[in-house]
Amino acid sequence: MTLPAQTAPAPTGPAPRPAGRRAGGPRPARRAGYLPYLVPGALIFIAVIAIPLAVNIGISFTRWDGVGTPDWVGIAQYRRLFADETFWRSSRNNLALILAMAVIPAFLGLLLAGALFDVVAKRVGQRPANALRAAFYLPQVLPAAVAGIVWLWILHPDYGAANALLRFVGLDSFTQNWLGDESTALLSVMGVLVWIQIGYPVVIFMAGLQRVDPELYESAELDGASWWQKLWRITVPQIRPEIYVVMLTCTVAALKTFDKIYVLTRGGPGGATNVPAYFSWQNFFERSNVSYGAAIATVLTVIIVGLAVLFLRAQSKGEG
Amino acid sequence: MFTAGKGVRLLAVLAVATTVLAACSNDGDDGGGSAANSGPRELKLWHYEGPTSAMGVAWAEAIKEFQSSHPNVTVKFEEQSFEQIQKTAPMVLNSDDAPDLMEYNKGNATAGLLSKQGLLTDMTEEVTKRGWDRLLSENLQTTCKYDQRGIMGGDKWFGVPNYAEYIMVFYNKDMFAQQGLSVPTSFDQLVSAMDKFRQAGVTPLSVSGSEYAAHQILYQLALTKADRGWVDRYQRYTGKVDFHDSVWTYAANTFVEWVQKGYIDKQSTSITAEDMGTAFISGKFPMMISGSWWFGRLQKEITGFKWGSFLWPAQMSAASGGNIWVIPQGSKNKDLAYDFINITMQKQNQNLLGNNGGVPVAADPGAVTDAQSKELIENFNTLAGRDGLAFYPDWPAPGYYDVLVAATQKLINGSASPDQVLDEIAKPYEENLANLGG
């Protein structure tokens, strides 16, 4: 693949105006111009995504325990998967995690970002607003394992801070076996996830708010709009791209959740907090049921890619 | 932003590059080969026992001894974690990075699986030649020998343990004295001791429900009604297992009763094994039903009270030979590996293990001097002497551990009835059995 040395890499984005050169130059050469720049990324993509994905899909059509020769069994693993109560239960749990990692943080993040940007920054000062923003973001910086262990302490039924606080204020009857009781485990995990996740939308939305023309707010104020109305009528439509980004990335993150579950509950008690990613890992590594784990991972990938495509479509429609 | 044309081109690039990568992924054969006997050699050894544990101490000494008897050999010891080996063993053993000798988990789902896949060396000849079969009692040999389906108790030796382990009751002597209780020797006495503690407002058992301890108690309860035939059917598939037979039903119902009576705290569902141990060590609970792997730690860390151990009051208890030495099929230094195992089976190394809180398989009874260690070893010998080694509940099927943890959590929380829980543990068991047959 030899290229004329003077060919400039084609800029990405909207069609550029050819500068200092006649339009309609040697098109094929111009097109090929960016290809060398794609090679490193493409190679990495192939090595860490394309090949493993292809192999994973291949394995999911076999019966294999990790060594030896896989036996081709067609769609038997998928048939088994769709009849597996644990898979459905873990998928339902995953919906709850999407709520806790995408929907609730996005909603709360919007309120918090609005409050920080509009109220705290303007009335108290920019510095306290920045400090608060950093504080909200802190859990995002902590490794999941560290945050998880701290929360394990807090939620420990015996010596945990949560129960100690309840006892201290005299609400002994409200003390819970937070992560050990099937009725509270998922809610507790969701609470931890909201705490971990909240900083991300706050930071993104605050960045988005900088972009919004202040005149819009000024004229709305002149028209007597309330804070709430301004939020819903101006802020939300104006930072819609940011909302899409947050919803997409957080939903994907929620579907991939593994680390938090691994540290907090290992899917327990009695499968009450199991999620497909953890379930897949269990089959891969603990049960030597590699092909079944691969089938779960494949289904998960299809769902994530499908959702991502839907989101991106909705977003480009919204922008168009 | 993303046009179809670009996508197609990208795909083409990926496709070309894939073939290139695939072409260079297969790197030649194992160069080097084994050195001649006289030249410098290396024995690559993996195990996952902590350096201060009984096995860690004894095996470190074995390495020293090996080095002095094999001056041309360097022992390259790489400490691994239990999880690391458990999760990656099949894949590592299939590669060039495999060690020459390693400690591995015994049982159908672990060593059995690897032996079936041809990843482990059949040691039968060396075992008889070196007389290890005479050192290990029949009971202990079960976990060393596997048949061609990878089921223990078979005909070929694939591993050798140099220690044993069993589940017992650790108890806080001071708390027993406060209640005027003596050491229970029967199941009824154990129950009435627990009642006494309940009346005094003390939860009698330190239990972990998020890890192994709770389901081991369930199994211990089953063992109070079980016989050898029952254990063999469950562990070695010698006959049909009925999960709703009187033994399992009794175990599940009694377990629930123990929760209702407060012998087992409902909160234990979220307690880890580590929490369970530290709670016992700190003197919060009078008893802990768990394995000899705790022994060394209790010896070192309990300072505030006197403690001891007694046998589970039944004919049998969860117990077996310890993890086994296995020699990966790909090892090029099998002769050295056998020599090393041999050192760990000798009296000297066995006595060292016994004096450090381990349960040796071939020690000199007189050479173990520490009183608590003596009690530990004598109890084991009693149990082994009455054919009481019943293995562990999670052995029969790969991944059964998670199933049992989840099922017992439901028993503790009361979110499923004993019958439902028994159905739940029956299903994966039977699936595995069908796989084995197929």
C-alpha cells in the first residue's frame, strides 16, 4: 500500500473545503490517505475485540469445559439458556441495575448539576460549587474493589455503620441484614451503585450547561418562568446530547456490571443480586462450563450492541 | 458520522489483519527440552499455602532438603493463590507455562476433571515403587485415585496428599465453663449445650452463610443420619441419590430448626468465612463448626481465652486427604517431582507439619509435642479409624459450591421451604450426572 508522500490525511467530520487545491483531486488516493492511521487501532481492535468475540461466539455453539476438543452442539446452549430461571432472574436484576446506574443518577445528576450551576455557583460562589462537584465525583475515582469493601463494612449487620446509626437514633427495629436478606440485598446494592455513579452525570451535565446561551434563561426569567420550568424547558432540551451520552454509557456499564457484584454479594443471597455478567463468569471459571458462559456473554453482547445502536440512532435523530 | 462505506472498508481491513495475526500466533514447539541429568536443572513448583501455615512451613523445609540432596537443581517456587490455581489450572496446564509439580484441589470437579482431560501424570507405578500407598490409609486414598470418567476412588493414582483435613467443632473453653458445660460427646449433648447458650442470650455458633460454612453444617447434619453407602452414592455416584430421602429431609428441616431456635443467626447470610473466624477468635461465639484449616490461625491469634476442639458428634464428618501433589502431564522433570513428593512424605517432614498445626498423614505419633496439635491429630485418627471421612458437600459437581451457598442462604432467610431447597440442589447434581453419563 504505497501512497503519494504529499497526500494529506483526510480530515474527519463534515466535508472540508479543499484548501489551496482544486476540488476533485485524485479521489481514491485521498480516500486511502487516512488508512495507515487506522492500522494501529484496527490491529488492537482485532486482537482484543474482534478475535475474542468471534472465538466466544464459536465456543457458544459447542459443549466445552475449557480444555480438550469442543463438541459442536448447535444452539443447544442457547436453548438451555432461555429456559434457565437463573438467567432470567439475573436479567431482571440487571434491569434494576440500569435503574440504579443510569436512570436515577441521570435524573438526580440533572437536579444536582442544575442546582450547583444555577444556585450554588451564583449565590455562594464558584469555588464551593467546584468543591461539591469534585466531592460528587469522588466515588467514580475510587476503584470498585475499594468502594465495595468500604460499603461491606458500612452495611455489615453486626458492626456496620448503617445499623449503628439506626441504633444510635433509636430506630433499632429498622436495622437490617442489608446485603444478606433477599428483600433488601438488591436495594442495598442499587443504593451503593447510585452513590458510585452520581458524580459522572453531574460533571457531564455541568459541562453541558456551560454551553447553554445565558440569554435563554434571561428571557425566560423576564417571562416569569420558575426554576423548575427553566430546567425542563431550557436545560433539558439544550443539553440533550449530554443526556444521551450519559444514558448510553451508564446503561452499557450497568449491563456489564461485574466488579461491584463480585465484591459486594457474589450474586447472593440465594441469587438475589446475580447479574448475567457474573453468571457468565461463574460458568466460565467456577463451573468449567465454558461454552455456557460463552453463550451468556454472547447474548449480553448482542443486547449491549443493540441498545447502543438504538441510542445512537435516537441521538442522531434528535440532533437532526 | 458513521457511513456504510467506511464500515465495509474497516471490516475488510480487520479481515485481512485477522489472518495475519492468526498466522503468527502459533509459535514453534517447546525449544530447550530437558537438560541432561548432570547439568543444571530446574524444578518449577507451585503451591498456595501461606508461608506460616503448617503446610507452608513443612514444604519450605522440604525445598531446603531437596536442594541439599539435589545440588544441581534449582527449585523455582512460585506462590500462587487458591483462586488463581482453581480458576486457571486447566488453561495453564494446557500451555508451556505449566509447573513440574503443583498443589491442586482434590475431588471430581477439580483433580478428577484434569485427570480425565489427560492433563495430569498417572503416578500409579511410582506410588507403589516408593511405598506411598502403604503410608496412606484406604480412606485417604479415595481422593488420590480417579477412574477414566474422572471420578474419585478409581484405579489410577493422579495425586498424593501429605496432610489431611476434617471438620470439627472448635469451642471456647471459658464460655463453656461459664455455663457449667462439659464437652459434648453426643448430638443431643451438643443441642442441649446450644440451648443453654441461647437461654443465656448467646448465639452458640459462629457461622458464615455467604461462604462455605453454612452448607457444610447442612451436610454435617445429614451425616448424623447417613452411612458409608449414602456418602458413596452422593460423592462417587455408586447409586441413585434421592434428595428427598430421610437423610436430606432431616438435614434441611433440622437446619431450619437451628435457625429458628437461634443457634444460627439469621444475619449469617452476609457473613464471610473470614468474619466467622475473626468473630470466634474475638470470643463472641462459643463454637465454630469448621475445618482444620483454621487450626494454625486459631493457635496464633487466640490470646484472650482457652479453646479446644472436639469431633462432630456423629459417625462421620466432612473430611478427606488434603490437597494433593499433582504432576502436570507436560512436565519434563517428573523424576525430580517424585523426589520432592517423597521428601514431604517422610517422617521428619510429617512431624514438622504436625507440630505446626497441620494434620499429617504419616507422622510419628510420639513426635508431635504440642497438646492442642495432639488433640487435633488424635481426633482425626479416631475419625479415620471408624471410616468416618465423608468428603465435602460441594465435590460431586463442578460449580456446586455456589449452588449450595445460595440454597443454604435461602434456608436461613426462610425464602424457600426445605423441600424447595432440596429440589434446587438436586437439579445441578442430576444435570452433572447426565453429563458424565453422556
